Amino acid sequence: MGTANVIPGVSGGTIALITGILERIIDAIKNTLSIQSAKLFFTGKFSQWLKHTDIMFALVLGVGIIAAIASIARLFEYLFVAYPVYLWAFFFGLVLASVWFVGRTVTKWNFWIIILFILGTSVAVIMAVLKPMGENTGLVYLLICGAVAACSMILPGISGSFVLVLMGNYELIMIRAVNTLDLSILIPVIIGAGAGLLVFSYILSWIFKKFKNQTISTLSGFMFGSLLVIWPWKTPVWKTNTAGEFILSRGGDKVVEKYNWILTPEVNAQLFIALGFIVLGIAVIALTETIATQNNKKTKQ
């Protein structure tokens, strides 16, 4: 999940849904941040508190996510520069397979379920062609970034990193601040993420219980539409000021404003290698699904 959350266009919530732990995550967040949790803890009823919050599961998951973000962010910083087409191709395969595996968890398809899938796809495509906002280091804006990104990270089909791209702060938060441990950036983002999760976990828990098929269908549409964002063959359009000069980030790098997609890439060795990485991405998700299914069967037995 941590690795997925670093990738613009890929959702950690998708991995959670495929592996069968999404609802457990939502319930753990909701219960840990509840008033009942506080009462159990401060009255010394620790055994009941541990059971109510599922805190050991949350801690293990949280450590894994943080470790992945801290390590993968640095690797991606290099790969995005050295091998962008191959990296995007791998991501494309991940999301393409996720659409299938998540979509097939809908227990009953009908006209309205299909409409919701189309609606989710349309919203994702519209988001993909929106002009990203500029980088903003304001305290309130960083709090909002944290809240929105955290909610997106546990929601299948919506990438928290992609939301940060649209909000203009992806590079600032997920690359530079994570790699340099810039607490002036990270602390407001973390506070916003915690507050956002507190509210959103209750909402999402209720929606999943009442409208599970409709929700998954819409989220599958989001994932399908987000394939446009991570299409491997594209060229960046750099952000410039009124004088035509490149706008640089705080780290001195040129800021990407949008991408021009190349829908018919040139047939060469790079194309076939990229197709191989797409297949690899599909295989990773298929393997993840297979392992998760086997583990779920063992748990039930």
C-alpha cells in the first residue's frame, strides 16, 4: 500500500481491496479514533481497547506503509528521470489489472451499476486533463493536502499522489519533503491526514455497508479513467511565467504543468520493453490477488 501511494495514478486502497483488508482498515481507523476507544484506554481496559481498535493490525500496516514510502520515494526519484517510460508502463499494468480484479468483486451488475462505472471513468478523465495548480507551502493548504490525500489513499481507484499532482504539491510533499524529512512540510500534512481520516473513515464505512456494489463500480471507473494519467508515452509541458521563463520548484527543478500524450508510440525496442513492463505490472497484481485469496481461505478455515 505504501508503494502504491507514492505512485501518481495508483491507489493504496486498490491494493487493500484486492487483498481483502480494506474494510478492516476502515474499521480500525474508525474505532481507534472513536470516543469509545479513548474511554477504554483511559479507564485502563487495555485488553478491550486492543480488541476494539485492532491496533496491532493497524501498527504493522502503518509501519509497512511508512517504510515503503520512505524507501520507494528515493528510488522513484531516480527512475522517473532515468527510465520514465518503463516506470509508467509498469504502473499502467498495475492499474489495468486492478480494474479487472476490483470490478469483479461487484456481486451484481445492472444498468445503474454500469452507469456509475461510466460516471467514475468520466470524472477520472476530466481530472486527468485538468490543469494542475501551482506549488503552495501555506499552512492551511498543506493541512488540506494532507486531509484530501489521506482520504484518497484508502479509497480504491483514487490515487492520493495523483490528487497531490492536481493540487500542485506532489513533488513538494512526496519527493522532496519525504526524502529530506522537511518537518515544516510533513507535520501539517500529517495533522491534516489524521483529521481527514477521522471523518472519512466513518463516511466510507457507512457507504460500503449500504452501497457496496455501487461504490466499487464507481471506484473501478475511477481506476479505468486514471489509465490516461499514467499512459507511458507522453511528453511533459513545463510551467512558465508570463516572460516565458521556466518556473522552478524549491529544489531547483522545472515544474510540470501537464502532459501531451503520444497515442501511437514509435515501434522500436523501447516499445517492446515497455510492453514487457506492462505485462509485469499485470502479473504482480494477479500474484497479489492469488496470494490474498489463498490467505483468506486459510483464515476462514
